[in-house]
Amino acid sequence: MMKHVLGAQCTRCGKMWEARPDITVCPSCGGLLDIKYDYDSIRKEVSHEVMADRAEQSMWRYMEYLPVQGKGKRPKLRVGWSPFYRADHLAEVLGVKTLYVKDDGVNPTASLKDRASAMAVVKAEEAGAEIVACSSTGNAASSLAGNAAAAGFESYIFVPSRAPKGKVSQLMIFGAHVISVKSSYEDTFRLSEEAIARYGWYNRNAAINPFLMEGKKTVALEIAEQLGWKMTDYVALSVGDGCTIAGVWKGFKDLYETGMIDRLPRLISVQAEGCCPLNRAIAENCPWEPMEENTLADSIAVGVPRNAEKALNAIRESNGIVVNVSDQEILDAAKLLGRTCGVFGEPAGVAGTAGVKKSLELGLIPSDSSVVSIVTGNGLKDTPNAIRAAGEPTEIGPDMEELLAVMDRL
Ligand SMILES: *Cc1c(COP(=O)(O)O)cnc(C)c1O
Ligand SMILES: [Zn+2]
């Protein structure tokens, strides 16, 4: 709750600002801001018992850790408290001792981005805004459009024209004003920033708006609670702009600092081989450099990561592991998750799992590890790639002879 919020601190110059709902980057130097909490005061109000007694089953379950008014309005869509599965069959296939799958594809607009968008809508309301806007590889867009529609906001959405039809169709159904930009995500982002400055819309661009990471971190709070507050050795997820991994790390640190968990997991940062600027910076221990956006996992095809600093920090601080996966490995992971868990993820959604598989194969993590793999987006958003992964069904006429002829191929 706001009473636990100390302010918004600049990650570059260190200045602390009041955490006003419309604050974005540091007014003094333009650096990214980070919301700071009074951990001692949170610690006095939370415990495992307090959480166990809590009825709320959404991301708003963790009010003490969130920068919103205690009794403020909550969005209508139910975001968060997504399923958490023990994936024994998949663990056996991958050759790892313990594996859990956190399926964030079941959120209202079918991706983890709903956690940030729900927060954006709350903060937009506090800021007195009426129009919200963002640029996105697809999911931030569809989730902002959905959460905005539920709250009665207008939304302006910028997407690169390569965004999959499933996501674009969500935007159209939610009634967003959609601008499809015939260029890279990088160019799309730049145009959206210009337009937002010009029209004064509420800015949901995740790296720029410090509150959004606070929404995303709730996935980590849930994972910890769903594990009975006993952390695994590793948490794996896919990385694009880097807001999610930074948020996940912040969530675990918040819990650690307030005595809710007694150890921190190591993060496994998974990027696509064709677009891995952050992982490359870690692997080569050098500043990150822009890369081309060569992967079918559109949600992590981010050549110029907007939250590089916080993401690199998160990976380094957690003594994290970086692993890059090929498009084929991503498609294979989609099939594997579907077949062993009944979980259907979009390419970027399953990339984390592909990364777990590869980390084991490369010996980056030992086989007696415990791992959580976060599935960040639903497979129905991108059915062409699902079909590419799993193939077309066998087609026949309505005839028993024809069925018998193909039975051995099914
Ligand atoms: C946005 C997104 C990611 C990556 O999150 P970043 O904050 O951009 O690093 C991963 N998977 C899916 C499905 C996404 O939509
Ligand atoms: Zn600053």
C-alpha cells in the first residue's frame, strides 16, 4: 500500500522522488525510476499466516507490496493467481529432479502482461487520465486494450505490423485505436513515445513507467506462496525488453527482505538465438548492443531492450544463468509442454521451458535442481506457429474405410 512506499528512486543519479501516479523517468536526469518500499513497515504487517488467511485470489492479494491505495478501486478483470503445476512428467523427460510450471497464459487477455496493464489502469485512474497508450510487440498491447476496455478507458496502441493476427484480433475486439507500424519494434516504440508526448496520453510503456514492474513482480510473489514459501533453486523465463525478469527479481527480493522467504532463486534468462542482446552482454561481460530481431518468438524479438539496465542487474544479482534457444528449440518446447502438461504456450511463452531443457543439456544447471518455468503467454495467440510446431491433422472424408486406412498414422 502507498503507506509502505518511500518514493521513486532514480536508478542512474539516485535521487528520490515522490511516487506520483504520473511520474515516469527521473525529472532530473532522465534515468529509469524504481519504486522503493519501507521493508520494516511491510514486515510488521505480513506473515505466512496472514497470507494464508487472505481470500483475494488475484494479483491484488499482495497489497502490502504494491504501490496503490489500500482501499482504492480495483480493476474488474481478474488478473493473476494463475495456475502453478508440479510437472513431474516433464521433469522426467528433461532429466531434472523437480520442475514446476507457472501458467500465466490463463490471464484475462492470455499473457503475463495483464499484471502490468492492470496496474497501468489503476495508476492512470489515479493520475486522472482518460486515454492510455503503449507500444508493444503484441501482448502489452492486447492486455492494455482489454484492461482499459474493462475500466472504461480509451486506448491507443502501436504495434509492429509483424504482430501475430491473434493478438491484433484481440486489440480490434477490445476496441483499441490500433496503429500498425510497418517497421521494427524499435521504430514502433520511438513513434509511440513521440505521440504520447504530443497528446499527453497515459504512458503504459513498461520500461518508462516504474509502476508496471510492480505489477509484473506479483508473478514472483505468487510463485513463492504457491511453493509454500520454499524457493526452488532456479526460476526460468523468457526475456525481451527485460521488464518481466527485473520485476520477477524485485518480487523475490521484496519477499526476502521482509522475511517471507529465506533464500533467493537464481534466474535463468532465456532469449532467442536470433535476438539476444541482454544475454550476450552477460555472457561476454560487456555493454549490451542492439541486435536484429530474428526469431519467430515475436514477444521477445526485441533488438533494443528498453529495460536493459534493470534486467542485467537482476540477472547478475541473482547469480543468474543465460541461455539462448533456437526457433526450432522453441517449437519443440511448445510441443513438449503441450504433450506432458496440457499447457499451450505461444513461442515466447514456452521459450523459458526451452531454456530449462537446454540448460540441462549444456550442464549449466545440475540434474538434481528444482526449477520453476514461467509460461508467459498463451498459444492461441499465435496458431500458425503452433501448427508449425505440431503439424496439420490427418484429413479424411466421412468414411470408415478412409478412417481405417489412416488409423496407423494417427
Ligand atoms: C513481453 C513478453 C515477454 C518478455 O517480457 P519483457 O518484459 O519484454 O522482457 C515474454 N513472453 C511473453 C509472452 C511476452 O508477452
Ligand atoms: Zn536521475
